[in-house]
Amino acid sequence: MHFTWLQIIGTIFGVAQVLLSRKNSVHNYLFGIVSILIGMWVLYQSRLYADILLHLYYLVMSIYGWYYWNFGGDKKEATISWSGKNEHFKAAAIVFSCFLMMSYWLLYHTDSDVAVWDAAVSAFAWAGMWLMAKRKIENWIYLNISNLISIPLLIHKELYIYAGLTVFLFLVGTSGFFKWKKLLKDDHSKRLKRA
């Protein structure tokens, strides 16, 4: 019962975070941090160790993302953009290296019963969160691949509320991709009119 309430509270904050992300609001990170901290405790009790590390990474990237969204690289607010070749390469490298390291660690140094599955969820989410912090549209794609893998894993672990949240995150992630694409197009149109 205790974990059910924690999942509900964490889910409420997680829903607020993803809806604010979809709206391109920097305040998404504040709600995300609360959701992350609650989630870490629940995941620890469920022995989803790669997801705990993923949540620690989310915490760091949330702090970084909040800063980057507010100030960008040149002390002004960063804007939505598509990833370049270098960022695509880095995202793929994050997925590959994270999957290998997590799989090895989970298989040989923990009592995880879902090591490869858990590692795959984390690998795509690590890349997606890095792209989110950089305000790159492709973040939604990587995060949704992670969500698709995560839903059956959470059901397997009987974390039904988090599985429901992940279905919701997948739907919002899909609409978020198209929303950000429209925001980018609108911003480009405004710049052309000013030029």
C-alpha cells in the first residue's frame, strides 16, 4: 500500500512534468525532480537497479536542463532545434555504451532478474534525456523507444501505476514530438518575417 501511494504521488508529479515539457516550459524540471526522487525509492524496493541509475542521471540532467534551457550556451535561452550529425552520433554512442555497461553490471554484479530488459530501457532513456536537456526534437523519439520497452517490464514487476504512467508518457511523447516540430516551424516563420 505504501508503494502504491508513492507511485500515485510520483505519477502526479511525472504527469505535470511531461505536460510542461510538451508545452516547452522550463518549469517541467522542478516537477520532474520530485517525481525522480520518489521513483528512486520505489525502484530500489523493486530491484530495478539500472532504472535507479537512470533516475540519478535524470536528476543530474534535470538540473543541467533547467540551467541550459534558461541560459543556453551563450547566456540566453536555448531554443528548440533538430539534432546535427554530431548529436546523432553522440546519442547513438550513449545508447550503445550505456546498454553494454548496464547489461554487464546487472548480469554480473546484481541480483536483477531482468538485466538486459532493464539495461535497454535505461540506454534509450539516457540518450533521450541528454537530447531533452539540449532541447533537441529527437529526444521524444529516444524517450518513446525507452517507454515502449519499459511498459511490459513494469507490468512484469507489478508496478501497474508506473506502467500506466509510462503509457501516458508514450502518448504525450508522441504529441510532444509534433508539438515541438510545430513550435520550431512557427519560430522559423517568425524569423523569416523579421529578416
